Amino acid sequence: MRKLFILALSSLMIFSLTACGSSNAANSASSQKQAAETVTDKANSASAKTSEVKTANTKGKKILVAYFSQSGNTRRAAEQIHKLVGGDIVEVKTVTPYPTGYNECVEVAKKEKETNARPELSTKVDNMASYDVIFVGYPIWWHTAPMPIYTFLESYNLSGKTVIPFCTSGGSDISESMDAIKSLCPNSNILEGLTANDANKIEPWLTRIGMR
């Protein structure tokens, strides 16, 4: 009789321990599942927020890429920017073309800068008021933007618009022309410019300034 009692008690204890272990395992699995769901939710939330930031500055806005190019380098940069941001693109052209010879063109550009000239343009943007964001591209001539860019920017009321400069250059940086751009667009929102000699730097720059 005593042996039967001990045997029954042992069985009861084993059953209780087994049930307890199963309950703990179930609780642990449930906790792990909840933790995983929480991490996933946070990751999804962060992803959605990042995506929103990247598109916030361009959503619903009309973009123009305007550029002046003598040798074709700035044109190629402008076309890549246009491909990445969309909108419209226009080449700024002068009524009197610049000389095709390098030395002759350099001398004309130097004289225009020294006399603070405003070359007449054959390019006209009739609907400039409809654009919200305007990229302005040019080569660096004599440590600043070419004088046709002065003519172009002074021809329109760009107050309240976002103006984004970019340039190509044999050795100068976009910073050398930024004071001129700011003086020509005193009531515009001027974003960080780019020396776009390296095409691989264009997309990261656009992302950095919120245009991608």
C-alpha cells in the first residue's frame, strides 16, 4: 500500500513539472513572437518615414532644368539631372553665339565680365511663374557663372522659388559662383550647389538635398 502511494505521488509530481515546462515554453514562444512583431513594426515605420522624407520636397512641384553650355559638359550634367528629377529642360542660348575657338571664347567671356555685360538671349521661358524648383547649370568662366546666366536669372521673378545651381569646371568649384547666384536671386531659396564634373556625384547630391 505504501509503495502504491509513493508511486502515485511521483507520477503527480512528474505531470506537474511537465505541465509547468510546457506553459513556460509557450509563454516564451509568445513573448518572442510579440518581440519579433514589434521589431518588424518599427522597421516598417522607419522605412515609411524615410521614403516620405525623400519625396517630400518634390511631390506636386513643377521642376525646370535650365543650363548654359559651351563645350557640352554642362549639357550632359543637365540631361542626367533631368533624367533623375523629371520636369522640363531648356538650354539657355545667346543671340550672338560665342566663338568656337577656346582662346577667342575666353577673351569674349573676360570682356563681358569686366564690363558687367548682359548678353541678349534667344531663350525665353514663357511660363516661368508655373515652376517651383529651378536647376541652373553653367560652366565656370573667370571664377563665376557666365554673364548669360546673369541675364537669364534677372529676366524672371524668382521670389519664393527654389533655385539649385550646378556647374562644370576645369578646376574651379561651385562655391566661386554661389555669391553671384545669391545676389541674382535674393528672394529665392538657394540650395547646395554641385560641381558636376563627376557624373557619379549627381544622384547622391540630389538625394542629399531632398530632390530624390
